[in-house]
Amino acid sequence: MTPEAGRDPQVPVPRSADVARLAGVSRKTVSRVLNDEPYVSDEARRRVLAAAEELGYRLNHAARALASGRTRSLGVVALGTAGYGTASLLVHIEHAVRDSGYALRVINTPDGAPEGIADALGSLLEQGVDGVIVSEPFVKGQVPLRVDVPVLFLGAPPSFTGSRTLTASLGTRELARAATEHLLELGHETVHHLAGPRKWYVTKDRIEGWRDALTARGAHEPPLLNGDWSAESGYAAGRELASDASVTAVFAAGDEMAIGLVHALREAGRRVPEDISVVGFDGQPVFAYVSPPLTTVRQPFEAAAREGVRVLVHAVEHPDAEPAFAGEPPVELVVRGSSAPPPPARRRPPLRTT
């Protein structure tokens, strides 16, 4: 359907001159208002917007792109999955891009291979995007491509060289540390970790955050277990951990793995949290309503997306300026019923302070 579909062909398409005439302002003022530029009074802005709405006028983005050399569009390269974290981040990127006045173009990749990412980037560049967000959770090697528009790597280090590469953190290392510290502060001697798939960037970040907390408390580091983000892999890990009587606390790198883990532990006769505490990662709202409700750390998808889009738009609109830096996202621990102090015989003595 074309942009003018549904319009009466006998009625002429309104132009900026028509808006200016109805609002009683110049065409330059109309342009400033509709492009959200400064130096326009509140009253003039109100009249222009009211006139544009009355006439059904829409800004000609194609003409503006020709005049400015920019298309007012951003591209996103994302992993093609419906997983909670990946999908939630993409939703908030879309909201942030739209609120910034840009259009969004998304290309999904099947497996994070460098060639697939290069193809996706090439397709976006052919569409004339002004900047790109790479929201890929893993890349197997360097991407064989040079990109001349600003590129934001969201939650991952740069995987290729560009003229303007930017990064924004999801704060996963700090969140993992907070989850582990919560269990140690409850008195657990140590915390076991059910990590995600080895090839994901965030798996490494969450392992490092877990280790940071253990090292800071002088706690023993147990052997790692790896899952694949699914409840099934959490269930398999839970069956293995249930047979170890020394286990009193587990930090799972994903909420779904945590739920599978809890199910296996309870099936084996290990009570949660009386015998073993479990903390997840992501903050999926539905897991507030399982039994027991899951303690977790909530990923700051909205804050990270907005900060990332902000610095990318700054790079697009101010190519000669120093790059803006994304602020660190908040750390939010959501304490519910799946975490508690360990059995008295296994309780760690409190740290002495001087």
C-alpha cells in the first residue's frame, strides 16, 4: 500500500506551503517544527502541528533524505531467535529508535557466523541506513567487512574495524556479581554456577561476575556446569547437582534454566530454598508466579537500548564531534522465595569488619 492509499484522488495532497498558510507562519518555520529543530516559539509550534493535523500533512522523508544526505533510518543486525532476552532487547531498541525520530530496519542472522553478519550488514548498507546496531550475542571470528557509517555494538565487543565503532554495555557482569553476592551474604559457603552456552559473549561475562564475587569473599570456586538457556538443560544440571550434598546455592545464568533446575532438585527430594537456594538471571515476569517464586536479576533492556541508540544517533548527527559514551545500566536484584540462608550446619560465618 502506498503512503497515500485511501486518500480521495480528487483532493490535492497537502504541501508545506498549505500548512504555513493555515498556521500563519513561514515555510521555514513549518520545516523547523516538523524536523523538531530549535528556535521556534511554543505558540508557533502549536499552530503548525494543529494545521498539519487538520490538513493530514505528512513530512516527505524521501525529500528530506535527498536534501540532507541521510535517510533517517538505522539498521539492526540481530540473532534470529524468539528467546526472551534477545526479543526483549530488540523491542526496546525499536522503541528507542522510533522515539529518536528514525526508522528501523532489522535483519536477523541464523547463527552468528561472520559471513552471515557481513551479508546482513551489506544488505543494510545497500538500503542506505545512517547507522547500524549489532545486537549479535556471539561471533565466531572477525567479520570480513569494512563499514563507513557509525556502528554500535550492544552488549558485545567490536567484531570488525570501522571508521566509527561504539559500544554500550548490558551490565551482565555486574548483574552476575550481584546475584552471587546475594547468596554469599545469606551465609552460603560458596555458590555453584550453571552457565550458558560457551560461544555466547554473555556467558563469559556472567562467569566473570560470578568469579568476581567468589574471589572478593574468599570463597571456593566449584566446577562450572553449562546449559543452553533451556529449562531442559537446567533440569539435567539439577539432577547432577542434587546428588551432591555439599551444594547449598546455585546461580543460573538464565531464568528458564533456573526453573528446570528447581524442578529437578525438588523431584530428587532437595527442598528449595530450605536445602538449596537458586537465583536466576533475566527477570522474566512470569517467574514471579512459579513455586517458589524465583529470585533473579533483571536485565536493563530498556535502559541499555536507550543509551545505545542515544550515542549512535549522536554519532550520526554529529560526525565530527567526539563520540558520546553510554552510561552504565542499573543493577536490579529481585529477591523472591527461591533464595534463603543455608541449613544451619552449612552456614558461612559473617565477615568481620574493622
